[in-house]
Amino acid sequence: MALQTCLRTTLPHLAPALPVLCSRGMQKQSRLKKICNFAGPADRDDESYIKIIGYYNKNKTPHVGNVVKVTYKGQMYKAVITGLVRDRWDCPRFDTNNCVFVNDKMEPLGTRITGPLSLKLRNYGKYNKILSLGKDFY
């Protein structure tokens, strides 16, 4: 918090971007990229419409392996976060914030996973189906 206060006073033009620059994990309204081949209800394939609207953990920000509620093409889905640009010290950093859509039984809605997965998903034990579909692990 002291860093944010210091940056707000010295660099006021960066004040709107400070929560993104100084936070760990993600916040509501953060954008995600899907790495599964789930198509959704409409035909257009626009990645910018995946946004977090809620999360199912006690912490303030979700991390790798947490289930979040997202909107995609006007519908609500559950998704598992599989990679983050900025995360804790024990996870690798990715180029984009990645997710995989899941149902209530934590099974992926798609049949292929095209992007990399974090090895931290193995620690949870409930994402075996997602891990079996993945090819790249970091």
C-alpha cells in the first residue's frame, strides 16, 4: 500500500492503472483467455468478452487453481484459472491470464486444451481431467 501511495503522489497519470500494477492475482472484471476449445452459445470467437464477475474462495483475489464465475458471450460459466501473468512466488508467470471452462463436477466443457497449464494444479487433486487433457506444463 505504501508503494501505491508513493506512486500516486509522484506519478498521478498512472493512478488508474495502479491496482493492476501493484496487485497480485486477479480482480473482478479482469480479462481471461480460454485455452480450451469450448465454443459457447454464439458463433463469434472473441476472447475479450471473458471477464471475472465473482470467485469461490475466501481470499480477496483468485490465484491458479481457484474456481471463478465468468461471463462469456452473455452467459455465465464456471472456470478454473490455469495461469496468471502476475501471481505468487511459487507459480510460473504466463503471458496471458488463462482459464478452462468447467461444469459443476469440475470436468472441462471442452475436449482439448491448447495452452500451457501450471504444475500447481497437481497439488489440488480435483483437476485430474484437466491435467490429462493438457500437453504443456510449466
